[in-house]
Amino acid sequence: MRHRPLRHAGRGNLPSELSGFIGRGAELAALGRLLEDSRLVTVTGVGGVGKSRLVLAAARAAAEGAREAAEGVPEAQEAEARGARGAHAPGRERHRDGVRLAELAGVRDPGLLELTLSEALGLTDHTTRPPRTVLAEHLADKHLLLVLDGFEHLVEETAALVRELLLRSPGLRVLAAGRRPLDLEGERVFPLAPPAPQEALELLVARASAADPAFAVTGADRAELVELCARLDGIPLALELAAGRLRTLSPAQVLARLEDPFALLTGGVRGGLPRHRALRTAIGWSHELCTPAERLLWARLSVFAGRFDLEAAEYVCAGPDMPVESVLDLVGELLSQSLLVREETAAGVRFRMLETVRLYGAGWLESLGDAVRLRRRHRDWYMGLATWCELDWFSPRQYEVAALVEVELPNLRLALECCLDEPDELHLGQYLAGTLWFFWAGCGRLTEGRHWLDRTLDTPGGAATDYTSSRLKALWVLGYVAALQGDATASMCALHECRDGAARSGNRVAAAYAVHRLGCLALVSDDMTRARELLGEALEQYRAAGELNSNVLMCQVELGMALAFLGDLPGALALCGEVREICEERGELWTKAYALYVLAYAALEAGGTREARRLLTECVEVNHAFNDLVGLVLALELLALVTVTEGDPAEAAVLQGAAEPMWGGVGLQLFGSGYFNAPRLLCRERAGELLGAERYAAYEAEGRELNRESLVVRALRGAASVPRQAGAPGGAPGPRVSRSTAPADQS
């Protein structure tokens, strides 16, 4: 006999577990199901994510199933045992010849690949026949699961060998683990992400307890441990290395030292794979396997924060040493090696790096001396993106623009920081913070907008700039945001400075914006006569300057609001009706929602509750989609008044209670305005009379327990479920909001 046969079926050469396998129950079950349907399954993922552990756990489950089949254990009993273990063992008979593991990470010479597999199979051959032939002949009639771990540095050779063995051995199945797929026909790829946050925390605590039996989680420590898991992306290798540090450092001390995780997270257990002894080494293993062009792109992609798209990568990373047409293929290679993750977002396909991978690339970029140039290219791309989004806001693509800026916000923040880091480029930061006005004001980001506007305007050198138009834009946007927050003093200061600067520089557009926002400030401050005067003047200036966009239409809506509050309903209807028509022609939704609010207000004043509800329902839907809390809470409170007028005081009280907490996310409640507060006061008065104080308070408390999603769903379905008062729809006298409860004009 020229070779020794395979040993008895069962566990084979799988190593015993020295530490418990924690979590990953769903992934283990899904992997087992894939093995039932496929002869080649490859688990891919970044270094340290836990590929080897998952594959070995699946292999042990398969080996246990094969052993129990050989011993005649009834299948039902085996299934019950598997359920207790949380495992999924595919095909008891499929692996009757055993489960064998071949560890390939240490094999550097491709010529040793076949010999390594032979050793893993317990196969000895002393002839001169090619090892591949011996392998194929011996596996030809076997029903065996072959596990390959760490093949990525020999991917071409491994793929060729696996293909030949699968073709010549119909009973063979292969389970592989590596940073990239084998790219063979019939291969099922199983991308492995870091574990869920709770599982990551369980792993960290378990490993820390194993390293130090005295380790215990206290209430204060728990939040820091959760943050530690998040900072390390939940990567199991990083968590296990961090657990080792918890023997000598507190969770807070570990967090404080994570500025350089590669320096902190070293060591590991004796006897482990060399590439797992330190996080830097684990990531560096992937780096060694990349081509020079792939390494260069990895380094350059580290300038992105969070997700990025292909177009951004091509602009920022391409150059004389990296043609733009090569970036797509290089991204594909990094993706196949699990160094990039592909995600579907509301703005389309995006790529991202785990933070540990990004930090490794950032260190490489610094060593190349190219970090400053790449950060500036990154900033330039996102300056252009913001400019395009501002222009496209006045279009049918508003929802897409809002989703795009939401997805790209981490990169836009990084671009703003880049501007602030360069004293000579503060004007770019002012321009960028001002250009994003539509996102700050229209998408529920007033607080963040205020943060960036204040920083770019107050940073030393921010006032002494030759780029006057950038500063003027940031000033009127700051005035707008502060007014919506109820900060009249800051708003007034910024807008007067903007108006004076526009007059000195002859900037007619900036002057119009300053006057407009002063009118907006007067509106929310209850000075309706002054608001009417300033908003009318701003409209004239906009038209003289040739401006037409969402801001101009919003100015017209705000003028309509002032007229409605002053009792001029025909004037308000004419202005807001025209805005509604223009918005529908242009596909603009955000400003249209505010026009609908004014039209609903006028309809309710005239007794048209059914029309008011219809208008407000659309208003609520649009404002919720944009996350515009100002517009949403105004619409909900007016809808509550409509509801009590229709005869349902209980539902009106619920809506009131649910709307009230939203003002905390905006600023001063109802701007301190008697006019904007009038619907709320009148609704509370009428609903309280009908329900009584105790029942009203109970329903209002019920509303405060609703989350925003539940509240919006409830508000949108209200039209079909609210009982009607006799004679109310369409013709009953309205509640006379503006004249019965609003304060006298303060002009």
C-alpha cells in the first residue's frame, strides 16, 4: 500500500476549544444552512473579526453530527442536543468520513500547499506521484468536510486546488475562512461583520473575567465598557486584547489610551497565531497581502470619515500615480479582501472602513507625507457636494438631497474641521456652514448648525477676511438659525452685522437675506406690523436681485403668516396659494409644507375643518420626512385644534401632549409667541372644558409617552377615525384663532 488511509470519522484534527464560543448563534445557524446547500462556502471578513472561531464552531457542529450518525444516535435526539448547544449540524451522512482542518496561514511556499492538505487529512505518500494527484484520488469517494483557514496570501493557488478537488470528489465539501473569497463557480460567500453590540459586550466581559477572576462590572463601568466596544468596532480580536489590558487598567483608563489602539492593544495569549498577538500585526497581515496600488488606495481612503461613494473616492484618491480609471478595480480588490465594507444607504451604495482598518491606513498616509494634501482634496470634494445640494434643494429632489447630506454628514463635518484648522481658509468654513442652511433649518439640525456657524464666525481671524461674501452668508444663516431657536439677541446681532456689511460691500443678495431674516425674527417675536414691513421689503429686494429659490418662497410664506395673524385672510391666501403653485411646478416640498400650514390656518378661521385637516395631514407628512421639528410641531398643534373642533377632545389632548416635548429639540417653546401659541391655548381651553381637568391631564400624559413615529402615524390616520360634530365639516364657524386669543399687535 502506497499511502495510509484517512483516520476514523468524527472530530478529526479539529482543535479543542480553550475558551468558550460566545454569541454568534444566528451566524452559526446561517452558516450551517449554507453548508447544507453548497459544496463551497467561504467566510470572509477583516482581520480579527472572528472568522476562524466561527468556522471552527461550524466544523465542530458538523463533526459532532457525523460522530452521532456513526454511533447510531437517533436524528431527533441529535437535533435536540444541537438545539441545546445553539448549533446547526448539516447533513449527518454528508460528513461521514470526517471533518478535517488545514491551517494555511503559516504556509509561505505555494509548493507546500498540497502537502499541507495531505498532512491535515492524515495522508502519507512515499511515491513520486504529484501530491495533487494523490489528494484527488484519495478524496474521490470520500464524504468529508475540509476546512481551510487563512488562505488569502495563497488565494490563486488555493482556488485552483479547491476547484480541482471539488470537480474530482463529488462527496467533498469545503468550508474556508479568509479575508477574500476564492472566486470560484458555485462558491457561497458569507461576509462576517463584527458582532452585535450586546454580544460584543458579553465577549469583552467574559474574556476580562477569565483573565482576572476579580473583574466585575459596576454600574459606572458598564457605560465605559459599552463605549469601549463601540470604539473598537466590536472586533473580537480587539476586544480580547482590551480584556487583557483590563487586568491592570480601569475601563476609563483603557478608553483614555485608545488614541493609539495599536500601541495599547498588544500581547494576547501565548501560543496564539502570530498575526493575532497584536491588533497592528493582525491588520498589518492584510496590508502585506495588498499590492502597492491597493496599499496606496487604502492609505488615501483613510481621509474619509464614515461612508463614501465611488465618485468621491475617484476624485480624492486619483492622481498621476493612480489613474482615475483604476480606482474602481482597486476598490473592488479592497472590498474582496474585506478591507472595505459595502452598504446600501438611503443615498445609494456606499463603502466604509472599520475604524481600526482606517487608523492603520491613516498612519501609513502620514508616513507617506501626503496627509495634508489628501485632506484638502477631501474638503474640496465636500465643498462642491454642499454647493450642488444647495442648488438642488429647490427641485423635485429635495428628499434625495436631505438623505444625501444625512449620509455624508460625517465627511461634511470633517471638511468643516479642515477649514477651521487652517487660519487662511476660515472663509471656506464660513461658506460651507452657510451653504448647509437648508439642512440646519429644514432637516432638524438647528443645534448642530448653530455650533458650526458660531465656530467659523468666532474663530480668531474669522472676522478679518477678504472673502466678505462668505462671512455675510454665514451671518444671515446664523441669524436665521438663532431666530428659530428663540435666541433673539444673537439673531439680531448677526443680522444687523450682515445688513451693514452688505451695504458697505454693495452685496444686494446678502442685504435681501438680512432684511428677510430680520422680518422672520419680528414674526416669531410677535411684532407683526414690523414683520409685514420687513418681509415685504425683502421680497422686493429678492426680485430686484433676480433671486428665486426656497428662501424667497419662504419669505412670501412668512409674509402670508403675518397677514393671517393680523386678520388679512384674503392676503394670506393669495400669497401662500401662489407659493403652493410654484412649489408644485418646481417639485419643491419643504416650503410648500409651510404654505399649507398658513392655508390650513386660514381654512380653520373660515370654519373649513375638513379642508384644514387635509392640508395639515400633508404638512405633517412632509415635515416628518424632513425631520423639520419646527414645521412638524406647529402643524401638530394646529391639527389638535382642528380635532377638538371636530368633536374629539380626547384625541386633541393626546396630540397636544405629544407635541409639547418636541419644542425641547427646537429651542424656546413656541418662540415665546402669543400668535404661534394661540392654537395650543385655545385647544387646551376647549378640550379641558369638554373633558374636565383630570381627564384632560390624563390624555395629555398619554400623548407625552408617544414616540414621534407613533405620533405621526396617529395624526395621519386621524382623518378617517375622528367623529364629526353635526354641521362642523366645511361650514361651521371656526375657532377664530387669531382674533380671539392672540395678543394685541406689539408694533
